[in-house]
Amino acid sequence: MATLFGDVPGRALAVYAHPDDPEISCGATLARWAAAGSQVHVLVLTRGEKGSHDPDVDLDELAARRRAEIAAAGKVLGVAGQEQLGINDGELVNSPEVRDQIVAAVRGVRPDVVVCPDPTAVIFGDTYFNHSDHRVAGWATLDAVSPAAGNPHYFPSAGLPHPVGVVLLSGTLEPNVWVDVTTTLEAKIDALLCHSSQLDGSEELFRDVLRNRAEAEGRTAGVRYAEGFRRLTLSG
């Protein structure tokens, strides 16, 4: 029997590598929580400047465009705050410096739930393996959440300690909870369409793909549309 995660956290923090990762990974969940009154915050770790196959693209201009896209998508989802670290794409590492900044975000937001990529999900079928930035974002966030964020001896200048109770891992091969996003799937899609630098004019096909994916998760969860996660319940 599939387990629905129906809790609405008072505060939530989503930590992802690239500008459009929060929307594609958990956008409908974030929109559902925000609509229900949750204070939802998003932390994007990289600039997103390599999100183009055009050899002539100006990387700084693309990074600026993607910053604007983050802001536009956040308005659609209804998030309370957004932050971007500005690390170059492909150069994200699980370093003390990166963990320090994630810990500062956790201690600043003081979330009940943190959402991030599942770093153990690497190879999907025989056509795709997970981007290194996604994997690093997941590991760095997990290491920042526990033990660092709740322990005063880690990164003492990053704020007062805050233990996180629940982590939801997206893009997982081992989901154990699902969020019913029937009422907010269209907000996820609209937010993703704000990332126009990543689209090639096939917006309607993109909408269909996203609906089909959510519908497949919904069949597992027993609802119309769902997003699946691997839930980790931490003891503090």
C-alpha cells in the first residue's frame, strides 16, 4: 500500500543544483505546501550558465537570464524566498565551504522538511545517468542537514543550530512516500515554462510529458497526480 505524505510543513527548504531543478523535481509539492500556508524556500547552488549547447552563447548573459527565470518560477509556485550560491555548473563539490552555505540556509529558514535530490540514484535504465551536480547537491545537503545543521560545533558562524526532522529525496529509485499534487500539477508546469532558456518550442509536448509522469506516480499512490520521494525521518 502506497503511503501518502499529507503533512504540510510550517517551513520547508528545497536545495538543488540548477535553476530549473526544484521545479522539475518537486515543483508541484512546493506549490501545494505554499498554497496551504507553508513558508517554502529554495536554494539553488549553481549559476546555470552551461545550460545551453550553443557554442556562441554568452555564459554571463545566460546566467543572468536564468536568475530571472528562478524568480519568475518562484512567483508561480508561491515560494517565500529564493537564494542562489552562484557556483559554476559542473564545478559543484561537497566541500566544507559549500556545506557551510547550506547549513546557513538551513539555520536561517529553520525548516521542518528539507527536500533535495537522492544522491544514491545514479543510473536510470540504459539511457541516462544522473548529472554529477545533482549527486553532489544531494550528498552536500544530507551532510549539511546531519550532523552539521543541528550541531553547534559545525560551522558556528552559520547561525544557531537547527535539527531537521524529515528529508524528502526526489528523483529516487526507492520512493516510499508520495505527495498528492492533483491540485498543483499545473502550477509546476507553468513554473517550469518560466525557464524558457531551456525550452525549444515544444511546450505542449513538455506539458504532456510532465502530466504523464505525474499520472504514473499517481497510479502508484492511488490519486490522479503525485510526486514520489524517499522519506528519511531523522532523530535529531
